[in-house]
Amino acid sequence: MTGMGDDGSKGIVDVKKNGGITVAEDPKSAILWAMPENAIKTGCVDFVLKKDEIPEFLVKIDKIKLYHSKSLKMHYIYKVWMLNKSSEY
């Protein structure tokens, strides 16, 4: 999920309630720190990682099968794509 401020907070809570694994970018390494900080404040973030650590982490999740849903996998793939796209600018 992307956005600004607390846009993702409800989404992160919903993902966690539905058994998803949640990852937030470390606010210290984020260009827009408010969104990951607000996500973390929900108490529903499982992992806080630097932006460049997230893709490798998601590959590890895939390898050890920590999730079961194709839609959740697609969410993670999209998130990595968005992170890479945002770093191009």
C-alpha cells in the first residue's frame, strides 16, 4: 500500500486481521516517513525494514511459504514494484 499520512493504517489493520504478514518501511529510511510511522503505531506491523531490504525479505517469505493466498502474494509483488518505481525518481 502506498499513500501519505495515515492512508495505509486501516489497510494494514485489515491485512493483519485477515492473516496477512505486514511490512512497513523504516521511517528513518523513508522519504515520506509519516505513512510507515502511522502504520507502525497501529501495532499491526510484523516487520519494519529499510526500503532496500524489503524485496529480499519478500523473496524469503515466498521460499518458506509464510502466506497462503495468491492475492496476498500479488499484493507483495505490487508493493515491491511500487518501491522500485518510486526509487527511479
